[in-house]
Amino acid sequence: MSQPNIVILAAGKGKRMHSKRPKVLHEIMGKPMIEYVVEGAKELSPSKIVVVTGHEKELVEERLKEAGLSFAAQEEQKGTAHALLTAEPMIGDGDGTGDVLVLYGDVPLARAETLRAFVAFFRRSEGVAFMTTAVSDPTGYGRVIMDGEEIRDIVEDADADASQKKIREINTGICMLRKGILPLLKEIRADNAKGEYYLTDICKIARVRGISVKGYHHDDAREVLGINTRKDLSEANRIMRERILEQHMDQGVTLLGEGIYIESDVKIGTDTVIFPFSFLRGKTIVGEGATIGPHVVINDSVLGDNVTIEPFCSLDGLTTEAGVKIGPFSRIRPTTMLKEGVKIGNFVEVKNSVIMENSKANHLSYLGDADIGKEVNIGAGTITCNYDGRKKYRTIIEDGVFVGSNTELVAPVRVGKDATIGAGSTITQDVPDGALAVSRVKQKHIEGYARRKK
Ligand code: UD1
Ligand code: CA
């Protein structure tokens, strides 16, 4: 099947959101809603995608700049018909048919297969087609007045009378028409409650000219939800969240219990098990056979196969190899690399560090700006003093080092291969390979002290 042009309307402010941010940049499961619309559009491999931008258009265009789109500027937002006309000069003949599929930037959950079925329907019927659906609460939507298979009219919520308001068949906003019909949009008047040029008024104008206007009923109203309010946004997040969880389960991930939140770009390998109240965000990728949670937050991290993330960990900007164990109660910050078999235990914070194979920091430590070799043991309470109040410095700990408990490593400093640091030391100078470094005050005993105190 040859592919149509696609126009995405995204110039509106979204007044009902009460937000400083343009509506189409509000996020659903970690991604601006407009990106879902663009992704759905791209799956149809269209000849061209034109996005109509207006309100805060720099922000919207900046966010979409890598997607290979064309932008049409609608300086004043005079309504959806006016928005589509703004895009008209940029719409080519595309595949030769000149068909135009119109999507709304605030109707983000439509699946590509639904759009494809709609395009196929349009091509059987020609003229103009609107996708409709039935909802239990039609408030805010345009009501569809049918005349057999044809749409006689679409009446906007603000203009509907009491009996029209009861109609539950609504316009999803997704519609399709021939490029040749676009000039008819100029006949639309803004003589309505909102004073806008409604795209939906094409119905009457087309029918007068004997052009057919068909309704394509889509059963799943949740997929074509329009987002006008924060409540709609919350509902869209709920729908998308469920959809994402189902996709992961279908692909062999075990998700147990409540409160699992996985953003839309996260990837998870098979046989990974995720326990309740775990949040996987951003560009996170988890390998196979991992165990995560409960109560874990992971952002922009890449975790290898068979890792274990125990409860109450916060991981951000972490990369690991296989078999790493973290937690409970660990905090990892960008940019950290943990090689195979590394263990990070409770109340350990790691930042901007590399830890090589099989090294351990099991309790109560801060490891910042450190390069730690293989088979290193970091004792409880070890601190890298990486900051002198102005600059940050690195701590280098070579393979096989044993760092005793409650050690401070004042950076920049290097601890040589197989060295040992006595517990309670403050290390300010480089330690040679294989040496024992101790810097604490020698213990002394004052005999009979308790007796004299009495
Ligand atoms: C629109 C439909 C309504 C439908 C509903 C589905 C019209 C007149 N009404 O109503 O029948 O039931 O969507 O969700 O089309 N936009 C522009 N420029 C403008 C105005 C709007 O680009 O001048 C964009 C908005 O950014 C938005 C989309 O068009 O993405 C829809 O606009 P909105 O004002 O939200 O229309 P609704 O009142 O929801
Ligand atoms: Ca809307």
C-alpha cells in the first residue's frame, strides 16, 4: 500500500492543563505525548510528516528535531481547520494519491495497526473519513451525528444542545482526506461558541458538494483518549503503563504485585523478575535473569545479565557487567561502571567510579571519583575524600588491595597493587605495591584509671 502524508496538529496551548509547559510536551510514562504520535506516524512509513507548531514552538521543535520532520508554524491558534490549512503548502503529492492523514498531538495512544486499518478504510471509501469511538462520558469531545454510514455533522461540546450532549459516539480527532479537499477548509467559519475554525465543520461543507464523509468506528476508546486535562493525562499514564507491563510480560519478564512502573523506552531481558514498587526509568536496559526490588528506582542505567538489585536502592547512570549484586540501601550516581561479580552493599554510595571484577564494598562507604581494581576489599566506613572545596580529584586503588574499615583516602592518591591499609587510617600519600599503610595514633593504656576515678 502506498503511504499518505501525515499532518500532526500540535500548536495549541492546552489551556485546560493549567501549565507553563506546552501540552504536547507533557509526559506519558517518561516520554512527551507528541513523541508517541510521531512514532505511530512513522510506523506507517509516510511520504512526509508535517507537524503544526505554534504555542512555545521552539520548545516543541527542539524536542522533535532529530525525528526528520517538517514543521509548519501556526502563529495564532485559530482552530484545528486553520492549523491544517497552515500545513497545506508543505503537503506534497507524496505517493501520488495526495492523501492526508491528520493526527492530533494530544491523542497519543493510537496504535500503528489502528492507524493502518483506518487508512485502508479511507482508501476504500474516498472523500473524507473520521475515526470515531463510543465513550461513557463524552464531555469535552465532538459528538458525531450519523446518517447511516455517513457522518452528517460533528458538534463540538461547547456548541452541543442538551440532546446532542447525550450522544456518546465521539470524534477521536483522527481523520483523513484528499489533498484536493483542503481548499474547502477556507469556507469554514468561526461562528461558534469558541470562535475557532473547527476542522470538524468540513463534514457539512463536503456533504453539500456530494463528497462522502464516512465514520470509522474504533472499538477501544482507551486507545484514542484525547488529553485536555491533568485527569486525562493521569488516565493516559495508567493506560500506557498497563500496555508496557503487558508487553514485557509477553516477552518473558516476570512482574510481581503492585506499583511497578516501567517507562516506555526501557528494555528488559527474559527471565528477569521485578518485585513491587520498582521504577525503571529513562534509557534503562536490564539483561536476562536479573532480580530487581522491591522498592528500587533505576534511571538511565544498563545492567548486565543475572544482576541482583536488593530492596531500597537508587541507581542512576550506572553500567554493570553480569552477576553484580547491589543493595539493600545502596545509592549509585552517574557515571559508574561495575565489572562482573562486583558487590555493593548497604549504605554505600558510588559516584563517577569504575570498579573492576569481583571487588566488594559491602557496608557504609562513599566511593567518589575512584578507579578500583580487581579483587579489592573496601572495608566498612571507607571514604574517598574527593573534594577539597574547589576541585575534585581521583582515588586509584589497584588490584588486590585490602582497605581496612573506617579509612579516609584523601585524593589525589594511589594505593599500589596488593597493599593493605590498616583500619582507621587517613591516607594522604601514595601507598607502594604490597605495603601495609597505617596512619592511626598508637594505642596506649593508662593502668588503674577506673580505680583512680572513683
Ligand atoms: C478536538 C475535536 C473534537 C474531538 C477532540 C478529540 C475539533 C474542532 N474538535 O477537540 O471533535 O472530539 O479533538 O480529542 O477539531 N490545535 C492546533 N491549532 C489550533 C487548535 C488546536 O494545532 O489552532 C491542536 C492542538 O494542539 C491539539 C489538537 O489540535 O493537539 C486538538 O485541539 P484541541 O483544542 O485540544 O481540540 P478539542 O477541543 O479537544
Ligand atoms: Ca484535545
